Amino acid sequence: MTVVKAETVEKSDEPVYLDALGPGCPYRTRVPSSVTDVSGTEVARLSLVPPVYVDRALAALRKAEAVPTAGMDTLLEAAAEEFATGTIGGLGVREYEHLVSRTSGSPLTVVRTATRDTARFVSLARSSADRGRPRGAARDSRDPALGSGHAVWARRGEVFAVNASGNHPGVHRLWLEALTLGYRVAVRPSRREPFTPHRLVGALHRAGVREDQLVLLPTDHQAAGALIRGADRAVVYGGDDVVARYAHDARVLPQGPGRTKILVTADTDWREYLDTIVDSVADEGGTACVNATAVLVEGDPALLAEAVADRLSRLPGLPPQDTRAVLPVYPLDRARALDSYLQKVAAGTRAWLGGDGVVDDLGDGSAVLRPAVHQVDHAGAPQLRAELPFPCVWIAPWNRSDGIAPLRETLVLSVLSRDHALLATLLAEPTIANVYAGDRPTHWMAPGVPHDSYLSDFLMRSKAVVGFE
């Protein structure tokens, strides 16, 4: 275990107030909910709105016009600049980033990178959304081709709700596209990390999006249900239970576990790609759905497992706001619970790293979750479905006789292989959302490239139109 002295970061003694951002004006409750950092220290007070407020806010969104398409790119560029550099809700960008790091446990360097990336996604949100438009569909009824019979891209509803997670600031890039497609948007922030959506909504308001076109509605679980039921379309984040709950509700897009994987076939020397494999596991602190949680190797996986474990064992354990931190930090009781779960799941596997525990107590009520590397006996091992919020990877042997069954239900599959027929088969598999071939980390993203299909596939449809003059 590597021990490095942590840098100190000055903390504010007074908690920050985060108001709900409703359709008329900010809303502050008399008894706000406490937001604590990973050590248990209160850093903010979040105003939660009741179900009746949610209903009124949704009604106001329905009455409002869509954000005008004219000048939208300029508006988005201004919002991106505000988000990246401005003072919003009394917080400058550096203070905002420290608070996100302290509450989510994400390393400060990860949060700072997310700030820059989110600003880039904001500025390109309209063009990114338009990438999902079918070639045969016009943007709107003003297209002159519609007179001879055509298709127009039309919304499936008017109000889009977001029940967000708090594991990474990047989850808030997705809903930006809904706003550019004409939806009025209601965002329910995670109580673990409400700072990013509060800042993003505030930046968009300051750039010109009206308060009745975009709202921030912090709620408890009861009011969250009212928000999802009251919207025309909604996206919710969670585990397998959330996916199962909304599996048959066409109005809801569940965003569940990624179970992202890497496949290395025998015609490829994994040593040439070790940096990419390790980066796929540990980048972003290993907390994202696009971090690799399983590596399948055609042949004996032991040497690869040993090499990955060696690399990951060198990562330092530091408080999240230290600029040298690279691993996630959780409240100590939560870290111990995750470790206990890992040890139960990993029973019977070969532990290359983390077999004696992954909790690195920082002594202030918080703990670093150190990496874990376990080798399983076969490609169908149940451990390959276990996804934990830190760098935890299961390494398995894979044979051609296993087929693609062990690779199904995957958000991102990175394939290190020269077998083009295999690549084509994997690309055709419906339960694999994204296939990256060659030296590409699983966490790679770019505006305009779908994360889990285009969001517009869920929000829009092509409608036949004829006779417009």
C-alpha cells in the first residue's frame, strides 16, 4: 500500500445554501436538508420541494414555449462559459469543484476535468442532439421539402424529467440535448452531489433559458415519484432494481449498471495495451458506468491479472480534494459495507489485489476505496456481473466455445482483436450498446457520439408530413 501525505485544503465554516430553482423564483425551505462531505461535515443545506410544488412546476413547464432555436448555439456557448468560469449561486468555479470533490468523494482532478468536459458538451449540445436525427427527417415544418411529402422530427412529449445520480458530474451532460430539442426540463439532483446540476441550471438561466423552461427540483423519494409520473418522458439512474421497476414503462429511460468489459483475443499481445486496460479500469476513480469491470482473455489470464494488479497497487490513497488523489473516497461506514460485499462476492476467486480488504481509513470518518483485482475460473462466472463504485475488475479466461454470451448486457465493450468476423458479430449483438475496437479506453466519450444510443431515439420520432405550403 502506498502512503502519501495529503495536501490540506481550506474548508469554509459556513454551509452553502442551495435553493430549488423553480419556474418563478428560487425557493428556500425553512428546514433544509443537510448535505455532508465524506467525513460527515455539513457543507451545504439543500431546499427540498414537496409534491404540490412539483405539480405546479410541471404545469408551468407545460405552458411555457420551447427554447427558441434561433441563437441557441450562442446561448449555449454563453452558458458553457458561465459554467466553466462564472460565480453561480455564490460559488466560484474552484469553490464549486472542491465541494463536489468533498461530497462525492471523486478526486479533485477528476472533477476539474469534468468541469471542462461538461462546458464543452454544453456548447455543442444542439449539434450533438442533431446527430441523432434520421437523414430522411426534416428538423421542422419550415423545410421546403415537406410540400412534396416528407418526414419531420417531432417530440414525443413536452416535459422531460431527470432523476439524476451523484456518482459523477458527467451524468448531467445527457439532458442538455432534451432542452435543445424543445423539451422543457425538470432536474431532480442527487442529494449526495447537488452542486453540479445547481450550477448548470443556474448557468443556463443566466445565459437566457427562462425559469419556466428549465427547473431544478430537489425532492425526497415521494416527490421524486410525482416528478416522474407527471413528466411525458423521464430518465432515471440506479441499479438493477431501478431497471426492473421501469422496464415496462415506455415513458421512462432507466440508466442502470454499465458492466463494461474488455475482450483480448489470442491474436493480440495484451502487453501492448496494458496502459489502456488499466486506464479503462481506474480512470475517473473507477466510479463511472463506462469503467471496465471485467476483462476476458483468450487463454490463461493470470499474467494479465498480475500485471493489472501491480499497476493498480501503486495508486496512492489520499483525501479527494488533494490534487494528487486518483481513487474515490466514501464515508467510513459505507466503505466498510462495500468491502464486506466485495469479500462475499469474491469468495472462491483468486485475489491478486484487495483480497485482504480495500478500505484505507483516512482517520477523519472517511476512507479511500483501494483497487481490487480478482481472477475467476470461467467466462460465465457470476462475479462478472458485479459492478462496484471503485476500481474493481474481474479477469476471466475466454474461449471461442464460450461464444459471445459472456459479453452480453454491456454498455461498452472494448475489443483488442484482429478478428473482423468476431467484431461484426459483437457489433450486431443487441445487448452490447457500444463496441470500441483497438487501442481505445472504455471511458472514451465525445459530443455527438451516443452514450447508450442517442437520447433523441427516446425523445423524438419521425412524423409524416405532406401538403405544407
